[in-house]
Amino acid sequence: MKGDYGSMIWVNDKSGKEYVCTVSKKHSKEKKFEKLNEPEKRTCRNVNEFVGTERW
């Protein structure tokens, strides 16, 4: 089922930003944002937008 925890991956772009994305099974081991297709990129969220940058 697309959208569950098992379909989520964490990827980095070439500038070092980290994203969490919901992707198809064929990209489930991908580590680079640039290698995702356009529909998959639209599912990505910048981790710093909801986690913040503070260290705990």
C-alpha cells in the first residue's frame, strides 16, 4: 500500500538537504533526490520544515 511507513525513504539532494518521500518499490533503496521521478519528488517533504534544526 503506497503511503504507509514501509514506502517512506529518506534522501538527500546535492546541496545536502534531507527529504522524506513516499516512493514506488523500485526506488525504495534510492539515496539521491535527483534520481527520483517527478511524481515521487512531489511526495517529498524537507525534513527541516517539520523537525526543526534544534539539537536535543
